[in-house]
Amino acid sequence: MKTLTVRITAELQIPDDWELVEHASGMTVLKIGDQFVDFDITPLATTQDDPDAEWSDDDQGLVGEVLDCVTGLDADLDLAYHQ
């Protein structure tokens, strides 16, 4: 087996009424209205080998196979205010 490390950084411009809160599970999450949002990884796949290929997570068997290989995942949420 080999170890593949994937680092994902995303920056979102969000409305002022969205907020970071501590969920009852102890995780810091994004609160949008009455919904709590955490970030995770979803593998996308295609069978097309061309620049305009369409990628999706429709193949749930493949997605599950890839996710079963994940041994650790961490998403840190940090909020910065801009004027």
C-alpha cells in the first residue's frame, strides 16, 4: 500500500448572517439558518479522457471505495472579516 496525502484549501465569500458555531458534537461548523455545515471530501470521477470531461460523484460504488481508503481527515474552519 502507498500513502496519498491530499490537502484541500477552500476560500468562500459568505453572507454576513452565516456564522461559525460549535456544534453539540464538539466540532466547529458553519451555521446557515437552521442548518449546520461541515466540510468533507467527495471524490469525483469520469470515464472520459478529454479536457471537457464531466466529473461527478454518481458512481457511489467508486466513491465508497475511495472513501474507505481515507484513514484521517481534518477540516479547520477560520473566519476572517473584511471591510
